Amino acid sequence: MKQARIHGPNDVRLDEVPDPVCGPDDAILEVVACGICGSDVGYAKIGGIQTRADAPFPIGHELAGVVAEIGKNVRGVKVGARVALHPGAAGFGLGNGGPEGGFTKRLLVRGAAQGKSLFPIPDAMSFEQAALAEPLGVGMHAVDQANVRPGDKVAILGAGAIGLSAAVTLLDRGIEDVCVVDLSAARLEVARKLGVPNVVESRNADLWEGLGEIHGRQSFYGSSLVGTNVFIEATGSGALLEQVVARCAPATRVSVVALHRKPVQIDFMTVLMKQMTLVGAMEYPERYEEMLELIERRDPSAMITHRFALADFVEAFAIASAPDAGAKVMIEMR
């Protein structure tokens, strides 16, 4: 069967690999839809998860499909069930350095007998909607970590799938004073389609002037600061994170969900004086079902800007790697 694997820096291929064999604790999933994640793009740049890998490895962890086979020890899920996948629950690094990845038609789900990996989806929910549960969970957890409350003035830095997922979460919870910031007009148009009331295209406008107009300003020891008091940092730009610390209001809460692969210089005297909160956000809420429930209430599929067949994976990956091309690129295993 075909499977997308990374062979080295900027070397992504669609390889022929053996069909999976289901063990007693495993399941086999017929994948229907799998999204390309920003972390997949990052892995391709370095040719590995943290450093260059010694051998080709598969990617793909945002997916949904149909259960095709189950091992004798698997309970709670039946052959034919429509499911979304929690890729890391069983501990085998699916799509994140482990031996399996989701860009393939038949996926071995190791450890399915633990009952933590496969979640039934409603009949009315499409597979591509269900595949958005994974990135939606990352954005949702970033919001949870920031402890966002009614009345907060929130800026989401980055309109990729994670930033957009944070925006959808906030809107679903009734948080109205939300602004999404990005360099890309195309991505900001997706944010508008999802219902975001304010955007700043920072390529053509000053970010801090824009946020000041949207959220107001306040003075702090003679400095003029924006009134934004919650930031979701989903860009991975260290320079931007440094600016947030310098320009944000006192008592601001900053949730860092982007992958910062290089050290960032933070002025902790400013953090102290403003009594700020800096917190990291990784993975998902405890209940994976939360994302599926949100999808039922508020369809986030407008963030899917491109759809490709598995046979066109290399072309799809090139688009996913281009910052201005769009938001979520979805692979359909047709």
C-alpha cells in the first residue's frame, strides 16, 4: 500500500509499504481523511522529529476513518464503526516518530485495547470534519491554559489551523472580543468565514497599532500598552513573543502553543512588574470527545482550504508548506 514518509530534510515521498497486520491488542483503520499538520511540515524541514532521523518515518496524525479489523482483546469498538483517532493516547507516537502514520489507506492502531484511541463519530459528521478534532483539541487546550473568561480581550497570533481552532473554541464559548493576527490575507479570510469579528493583517499594518484600535490602550509607567489581556501564541516567532511581553497590558496571560525550536529572550523583569502569566500548551483537553461535541455545535470545516487525493500527496504537502496558500490541507484516501 502507499504511505507518506519523510526520508530526510525536505524529502517527502509516497512509498510502497507492506499492509499492516493486526495484533491482539490492535485495530486496523481504513483511513478516509487525514489533515496535514504544521508539525508535519516542521518534521520535513529537519528530516526528523527533533533531529534528522536515521531512517524514513511515516507522518500523519489528524485523521478519521472506519474500523476494518480489531484484535481479540479490543473492546468497545466494532468493525464498521466510524471513528476519529486520538493519535497519542496509546503511547506509540502515531505520526509523531512512531512506526505508523496516517497518510495511508490502512492504518495499524497499536494499543487499541487500551480504549483510549478510537472515538465514534455521529452519522451526520463527515470524516473530514472528524479529522479536525485533533487540531481543534490543540487550539482548545491553548485556550484552556490561558483561562479565558468573559470580558477578556483576546489576540490570537497566527491563523494556521491551531490559531483558527483556538478562535472557534473562543467563539463557541461566547468570548466575543477576539482578534486574529496573521501575515496572510488568505488565512485571515478563513478566520472571517469562521466568524472572527476582528483581524489584523500584520504584513500591511502595524500589529500594535491595530490591536490598540481594537482593544484600546492603557498607560504603564509612562509606556502606552495595548489593552489586549490574553494572547494565544501560535506563530513560533520568538521575536513576536518578545514583543508581546513588552507591549501587553499588566496581568496579561500568554498561552504558547506554537513550536519554538530556538531559545527566546524574555525580559523577566517586565514579566515580574506586569505580573504576567506565561504558560505552555501541548496536546488536548482530557476528554477527546469535547472536540467532537464542539464540531457538532459549530462546524469548523471552513478552515479546510485544499483537498487532495493520497496519490497527490507530494503536491499537497508543498501547498501545506507555503504560508500564504491557505489553512488546512486535507488528504482524502480515495
